[in-house]
Amino acid sequence: MRQLTVASLARDMKFEGFLLVRSAEQRTSSNGGKYLDMTLCDTTGDINCKMWDGTVQPPKQGGVVKVRGTVQEYNGRLQMRIERLRDPAPEDDVDPAQLMPCAPEKPESMLAEIHRTIDRMQTPELQKILREMIRLCGDQLNYYPAAQRVHHAERSGLLHHTLSVLRAAEKLLPLYPFLDGDLLRAGCIAHDLSKTVEFLSDQSGNVADYSAEGQLLGHLVHGVVRVQEAAKNCGVTGEYVLLLSHMVISHHGQPDHGSPRPPMFPEAEMLHLLDDMDAKMNEMEGVMRRTPTGAFSEKIWSLDRRLYHPRTRTAEPETAAGAGPSAPDGRSTYDGLL
């Protein structure tokens, strides 16, 4: 499959190829006309797309479509104006797995590393709670993303984020020997596990919407419920249950970000810092991939700023998936007919 990647798109470029449908709905414009509002993606990122044809029905979320369109800029962000759209034909031989954003490591290996960390812990109460929390997540933990958008919005992204935070904690613990290492490790593992309840995700890691629990409680409040449920199930009582509950509910740091309490002991503060760092670094990594060196990105709304891609960075964004660069006039090199 030879086509441009989403990360390589720039204003005024033409695109023709297959993309995965993250979301799609028919909307009504201010003049009463119908149009399609879609978010389409490949492994390198996603882009908002508009199709100003009220007769076209929204494609199925999580499915693949072939589109032809032109990249524009709206409110500082790239957007594609779709001219034609169709479902893949059998002869297209499209593998959806080639379009799904995925974590860089296999979920089985990431989960195994988390279990090995739990096995090495010296605090039986925390070991029991964590094992039960992971059990309660079930198979969803293997494929759930860490977010609908923004950071680690990929298949197995929840494991990717959890393990990245845990690995960072292991590097920093020797610098701060006064910290309770097992408590910090437990917070790293437990802090986002209730995202398997907060979102409605298919096995490709594509989030359809927030669940009722996600909209009414969120993963912080439900996370406290899950910690206490796990502790009850395995017969654990005492202060560790309270401390771990506090770490879960305070890891966003402040009320504006969803935490009703700020971190109130050192391990909780460290968890907040590690979580925030990993989320921002993951998002910035994605922005660097789609921003040419020496250029500024579009405004990143979650960071409330534009980012600069330094010329000193040697890695250029790929221009095509398994293909050479685009044609000199910016057209896609894909030769198939829509």
C-alpha cells in the first residue's frame, strides 16, 4: 500500500488513499446544509476531515475508507476537504492493521514486565491490590488506549503509558531514597487502570465515546472505587488502601485538571509529575513526527502552544508509508483510482 502518511501532510497537498475512521458523523451547517465531520487516521496520526455533501452517510467507526481530498488549514490546524469517499473493494486488499496506531511494544511483553515489577515488591498488601486490579481489567488491558485523543491514543496505549511511567519511576527512585518505592510503583501501575471503564473502545484501540461511568465519574473517582473494591476482594485493610486511593485521585494535580485533592505526600507528588511528563513527552513526540525540521507546528490545544522542531534534530518525518516522497507538485504518488 503506497500512499502519503498523515504525519507528512501539509497545507495545499493532495491526498488519495486509505485511512482508518476514528469518528464520523453527519452535521448541519449554519446555512442548514448537511456535511460529514470525520477524524481519519493512520499509524502516524489523525486529521479532521470535512465532506460537504449531505447525501453521503457517515462511514462506520473503526472501519477503513478510501478518500481523495485536499489539505487545508482552519484555525491554525490542518484539515482535509474530502472530494470523494468510498469503502474498500475486495481487490484493494487493505489490511486495517497497517493503519492502526499501536504501542511500540507488544501488550504481552509490557504486561509481563508490570507483573515482574509486582512480584519484586516487598509490600504484600500492595501486591495483592495490584494483582486484583489487573484481574478486574480483564482482556481489555491488552488493547485499550490511554486516551480518546491526545497522549497514547493507540492500541495498547494504556499499557504503554503505564509502563513508561513505571520505568521513569525506577530511574528516579535512586535519586530520592526517602521515597517508599513500592508505594510509588503501585501508584504508577494503578493510576489509570480505570480507563478501561471510562472509555468504550474496540479491539483496535479506537474509542467510540465515554461510558456512562466515564462521563459521570471519570477514571480518577472510579479508580478510587476500584482500589477499594480490589482491597476488599483480597482482604487488605490499613493505610496502604487510603494512600493508594489518594494517589489515584490526586495524580492530575489540581482541580482544573480533574483532581479534587492535590498530591499530599511525596509519592503522590512524584506520581503526578511522572504522569504529566510522560503524557506531554508522548504528545510532543507525535508533533515532532509530523512537523518538518526548522518549522513550527500548528497550535497544540492540549499544550496551549505551538512547538518548534529544531533543525539540529536529524530524523525527518517520513513522507510515505513504504514509498518514496510525494510528487514534486505535492500530489500523492498513489496510482490507484478512487
